[in-house]
Amino acid sequence: MASALHNLSDYDFASVPNAADMRFGIVVSEWNSKITGALLQGAFDTLTLHGAKEENIIVKTVPGSFELIFGSAAFVNSGKVDAVIAIGCVIKGDTPHFDYICQGTTQGLSELNATGKVPVIYGLLTCNTMEQAEERCGGMLGNKGDECAVTAIKMVDYRRNLISL
Ligand code: DLZ
């Protein structure tokens, strides 16, 4: 679980495989676009930092986090990417809507991740306040986009290693 001590941008650089021959799809929710834009930037920069070519990173937007499921499935089924990163941000409101969107989106992405041909990386911020989201998209707790990029590269490498066994 996240804690005040864990910075989402901290990782062991040397443990990340080179991503020069990897292709990535990033699906970004338009809701809370200031936050999701910063998450996207973090993911994009970290992928390229580890060798991914810009032309091999396809970015698509969807209206809200709930649509990340369909958007990610479309990438998975396209056969054009080696991993998908789903980026969204849900902020708690006055009604239970928050819970339904978080649960529905998480379940949908989980099922896709478990059953699809390529990994789907969970880049959904589920926050009680906008301040919590700002802390996690480049603020004092780092950027979850960085974490998602590193995870995507490692999972592509994981799958390739299994296939080559
Ligand atoms: C409707 C809604 C609400 C209230 N809040 C958010 C949010 O904080 N973050 C987000 O990504 N999306 C939100 N949405 C939109 C839903 O994800 C979805 O787009 C709509 O319910 C239509 O399916």
C-alpha cells in the first residue's frame, strides 16, 4: 500500500530492461485531465528514458476512467502493442459513484490483465481529495506514471522470457 514514505518514482534503474524494441499503448482518461496529463507525461518520459522509441508509444484518450476497460481491450486485441498502460484519476465525491467507478474499472482491468495476450498496467489513482492526486502525479510522492512505465517494461520482458523457455 502507498505510504507517506513511498515515492512512486523511486526504482532501481539497473533492474529495468531496455525497451528499444517494445511497443506500448497508453489509454488516458479525460476526467481530471490535469492529473492524468501529468501521469501520461511521467509514463511517456520514463518509457523513452529506458529506450522506448516515441513512434512505438501510441496514446489514446477515453472520456472517463470507466472507459479505460474498453480502451485497453481495444489495444490488447489490436496485436499492435506489447503492453497497455491505463491511466485515470477518480476523486471521491458526495455519492457512492466513486466506489462503483473504482470497483468497476479495477475489476475490468484486472480481468483483462489476467486473460488478455499482453499485460495491462493499472495506472488508476483513486483519491479522497485533489491534493492526494497532485501528490501522486509529480508531487511529493512522485509520479504513478513513472511506476506504470517501469512495470510495463518489466512485464513485457517477463512475458518474452516465458515464451522463450
Ligand atoms: C461520472 C464520473 C465521475 C462522477 N467522476 C469521475 C472521476 O472522478 N474520474 C473519472 O475518470 N471519471 C469520472 N466519471 C466518469 C466515468 O468514469 C465514466 O466516464 C462515465 O460514468 C460514463 O461511463
